[in-house]
Amino acid sequence: STPCVGQELSEVRSGLEALMQRVGAGGFSGVVLVARDGETIINRAYGEQSPGTQRAITPDTAFDIGSLSKQFTAAGILN
């Protein structure tokens, strides 16, 4: 990749991390994975598994989400 592209990804990564720190401070709990052209830009976990447990969420934490993700997967494919 060219230096410009690497610099752009670095800026995107920094911006996403700053955004997620603010969202996490506001009470968000979950995992965020953003990738572009097969390269992971951010893969981080925020919050606790259950409120008050003090067990941190990790990128490997399994969540019970049922069929909630189908529409997001479809939207991602269409994009």
C-alpha cells in the first residue's frame, strides 16, 4: 500500500477509537469490528458482560443475539 493509504487507515483507526471511547463512557457494552479491504481497522471490546459483574467483554465474548444480525449482514452485503 502507498504511504497515503496507510496514513488514511491510521487516521480512521484513531478516529474510531476516539469515538468508541466516548460511546463506551456513555454506557455502551459490546464488541466493535471494522474492516476494510480485508484489513482489520479496529476490533475492540467495551463494557461488562452483565452490569455489575466486573467481567470485561472481550472480542471473543459470545452474545445471545438470536436473529438480530440478519438485517445488518444484508445491509453490509448490499453496501
